[in-house]
Amino acid sequence: MKIDIRDIKFWMDAIRNSTDRDRTLESFWGGQLESKSWLVENLERTNKLTNANIVIHGGWNGVLASMLFNSEIGIRKIVSVDKDPGCEEIAVTINKRQEMEGRFIAVTKDMCKYEYDEHPDIIINTSCEHITQAQYNKWLQNIPKGCKIVLQSNDYWALDEHINCSKDLADFERKSRLNITKSAELELPKYKRFMIIGSK
């Protein structure tokens, strides 16, 4: 994956224009970028779609969407969903080139209440530790059948907003109850990142 310099410019615009630059910069911490790059690389190896419709839940500031657009995955459109209203403008700026092409939309919405306007090919949630298990179960139940599902969580309980971490990869697999095609973990300096790729 090689990031287009035009997109890097929009990344810098998003940071510069943010009302909370420190919070926006958290999107670019080493562990965040490494976890997202790991996800993209795995999708590049397993994805055969050339015109994919992707929905990202817990899309935050849109960095994962931008990395996916810069990958070798053929993408028609990405919808980035996050309940924090402060994320929408930043995500649109970070993905401004694709937004102007009609290929990126940022939506302020609770993932558990999101309604799918069309059938997505891939659904991604890298924020599984940020919602309760009951919310997680409800979110999973709402996913249309036939989608590829990509999930990430971690064992990093140190943050107050991490309310549903997994103790290990097997624990995350049990919580998710998917037909798993791939599962793996990534060792990072402060925690382990877990990833599952599968379907309902």
C-alpha cells in the first residue's frame, strides 16, 4: 500500500483545521496505523472483489477508509459510520478526493441503529472493544447475510472507553460467533490486536 501524496495533503488539512488537534492526531499513532495497515494487507490478500461497497463501523476520523482507497482493493464506495458528530467533518476532509468523486460518505450514527440502504460487500468494525457485548450482539445481528465481515479488538483494558476487550484471540472468536475464514493477532508495544475475517 502506497499513500497518494494528494491524500496526505488532505490528512494534514484535517489536522490543521481540527478543533481538537490532539484527538485528531490520535488517529495517526503508530499502533493505530499499524493495526489498520495489517487489516488492509489481509484484505488485499483475500479479497477478490473489483467494485466493492464497504461500510466501516466505528470509522472514527476516516483514516482506515483512506488507507483502503490507497490499497489494491477495487472499491466503488465506502460509508464510514461513527456516533461522534465531531468525526464526520474530519473524515470527509481526510477522504476529500474520494468524497468529491462520490465514493466516500461519512455518517453520524450509532452503529447499532444503522440501516443498510444497499447490500455491502464488506463490513468492517475495528472498534469492537468500545461497545458492550449486548450492543455488539445487536450490531452483528443487524448485518445482512452474505457480507464479508472484518472485526478487530484488543486486550488493552487501560482506556476507560475500552469496555469490552477480549483476553485473547479465542475469547474474541467466541464473542463474535462467525463462520471464520481467518483469525490472527498482532503484537504491539502496549497490547495485542485481534482480527477475525468471516461471515454470518
